[in-house]
Amino acid sequence: MPGFRVVVSDAEARAVLRDAYTFSSSDNNTTGRSSAKTPALSQLDPPEHTRLRRLVAAQFTPRELARLEPALAAHARAHAETVGDLVRDFTEPLPALALAEFLELPSDLVLRWVTQFASLVGYETSPGWPEFCDTVDGLALSRFPGLATPERRMLVHFLVVAGVRNVTHLLGNLLHRLLVSDMWPIAPELVDGVVEESLRHEPPALWSMRTATRPCTVGGVSVAAGERILIVAAGANRDPDRWPAPGDFRPDRPSATGHLSFGTGPHACLGAAFARLQARIYLGVLAESAPDLRPAEGFTYQPAGDLMSRGPAALPIRRQPCP
Ligand code: HEM
């Protein structure tokens, strides 16, 4: 990307992501300069970021997430029965339904917002923003009682944009890999391994951005204050110094969770456990309900998403009885 320093090694990516004082997030998620009145959570620096993140993180504990499991499994069972295209019928609707459960909101509202909002850039001027604000202001939203009105709006919008499509792309990348590699149906004891290896091998969120706040060096290269840095998880996850044979899909890698697909440091993904929980439940249900899935005849991979998040646009399937 023009005007950016690019970091693709595991060690350098970690060093940048962990140091929020030398590497600001203020212009994260945009190739220009962020002019948001209320910056997205991922664009805040300490101490503002630390304060807000603490308030929000309390909602993503394993205990809070475990309460959602029966509803997520029920959604998955309902969708697995009639699946014709895995993206259209399974990987797109389920994460939106999961977010609706998490926020305790009507599912049609969240499904509509997911279609309507796709970008963090200039989000306060996006079409439909005034109506979105009116709706959010009128909601009880018991999960975020300590937030001021602009923060509540920002956060719900952020979760709609960052907490759904990435899960869709994780599921799409993973199901695509399993189907074309003849690894379907996946045995329950292998699910965690394939989820982590898919995250490493084909990360849904490809990169993050930071801006140097002072002169510094990254991997021995001098960086001036104000220079922008692109940290490419998709590159760091295939760093041969960190991952032997990085291009191979190996679900039994040791320390498989050590990839950078959820970032690291103060901005590390708050929804990582939620994404993993969803993947585990949805994959388990689908393998049990539809063990006979195969890619449709003539299927070719087409990417969906933008430069930030990537997964398959469609995954049409056929049924083939297991031997
Ligand atoms: C496979 C799915 C997901 C991927 C790959 C992913 C990836 C990421 C990455 C890389 C970051 C760090 C960005 C940075 O450092 O600039 C991040 C932050 C974040 N993610 Fe996720 N995410 C996923 C799912 C979710 C879900 C399900 C939620 C919540 C419903 C969520 C909520 C957040 C939040 C709130 C942050 C901001 C944290 C902060 O700035 O302090 N994510 N995500």
C-alpha cells in the first residue's frame, strides 16, 4: 500500500502491536486520516482506550459466552438442515444471529445492520446512520450500562462491522479448505485443531495499521514520527522462522494458537473466544447433520470481502453418500 511501511515477520509484528505508546492506532482501519468524532474502539490510544476496553471486556468472559451456547447450537441445527450454499445459508446468517443473541436484540435488526454497514471508515456519515442512532438510543442494551451515548452507538456499530463478517470468513475459509481437501466430515476431536490452523493459514482479517508517534526502528529499519505501518497478519502467520512449512495446512501444529489472526497486545481481539466458540459449535453441528457435503460440480473459488477481510463469496455444495 503506498505510503506505508509493511511488516510481515512474526517477531516485528508482535513488537509493533504490543507497543501502543510508540505505535498509535488513531488512523487504524483507514488509508487516510481518521476524522471520526467518536473514534472506533480500534482507533483509540491509551488512556481512553484502556478505560473503554475495560468496560467492554467484562462482557466477553467465558461465563458470559457459555450462556449463549444452547442458542448458537439451535441456530446451527436449523440452518444445517436446508443448506444449499454454505455461505448464503450457513456462514453468513449464523454469526449475525450470534451477535443478536449476545446483544439481546431482535435478529432481523442485526441482520439488517450487517447488510447495511460494512466499514469503519467515516462510519458517522454513512447512509442510515441517523436512523441507526435513533434505534440504538431507544434500546435497553443491558450489556453496556456504563457507556455515554456516542460510545454506545460506536460500540454497537463496531461489533456489527468487526464481529460478524470476520466470523463468516473464518467459517467460509475453513469449510472451503476441508471440502476441497477431502477432510469432510471432520471428527469432533479434530475441530479445535482445524479452526486454529485455518485462522493461521487463511486469516479473515488480513492486516492492522499503526502510526509511529516518535522516531524508532522496526526490524532494524528507521521509522520517522508520523510514518504509517501496515502489520500484515497474513504474512506474519506464514513467517518461516516461526512456522515450519508455513504454506501447508497442518491441523496438528504445536502451539497452534500462536498466530496473529486476532492481533496481540492492548488491542487484541475481544471477540476471539466468541469466534472460536461459534466455529466449534457450528462445525460440530454441521458435521453431524450433513456429513455427506461435497463442493458442487465445477465449483471455483471467488473471494468475498474487501482488502481488510477475506473469505469465499459462495460455497455451493452437493450431497454425496459416505462410503
Ligand atoms: C474470526 C473472527 C475474528 C477475527 C479474525 C478478528 C480479528 C480482530 C483483530 C485482528 C483485531 C485487532 C485489530 C488491531 O489490532 O488493530 C480485532 C479487534 C477487535 N475485535 Fe475481533 N475478530 C474476530 C471476531 C470478533 C468478534 C466475534 C467480536 C465481537 C462480537 C470481535 C470484537 C473485536 C473488538 C471489540 C476488537 C477491538 C479491540 C480493541 O481495539 O481493543 N471480533 N479483531
